[in-house]
Amino acid sequence: MHFAYHLHLAPGLGGDELAAKAPILERHYAYLSDLCDRGVVTLAGRAEDTSFGIVIFEADSIEEATGIVEGDPAVAEHVMTAELKEFRLALLKSG
């Protein structure tokens, strides 16, 4: 099954406060990179204006998917909020 989680910066977080969270954001990137390397994450990215991010990934159940989202350092440490949805992948570029 595919799932997607939509990420937003936590309310009120910006500027110097966000810069202070750089180590958490680095762990967030490393976490997603590891999941990608293991074939769990299909794609991950953010809007160029940083207004939101999205992660599309595979999991066997909603419980497993919830664990993946809650394991994201940016979510766990309240730098970002996440909304998890079951996702139906319709088209994927080949090659």
C-alpha cells in the first residue's frame, strides 16, 4: 500500500527559530534518505517556496505508516506537522 504525508512547518516557526532547528532538519533529511535507500520512500520533496513538503511511501498497514511518520525527526520534535493519508499511485515515470 502507498501512503502520503503532507508536511508543514509548525505554526509560528520561521526565521531565527527555524535556523536553530537545522540539526533536526538534517536528521529529517537523513531519515527520509535512509528510507529511500531501503525502498520504502517512493518520493519526497518540498515546494520551492518551502510552504509544504510531501513524502510518498510504502507500508503494509496504517499502523506501520503511522510509525514511519512518527519516526520522522521533524515530526517527532514538532518542527513540522504531518497529515497522513492512504495514497493511490496512478502514474509513475518509468526509467
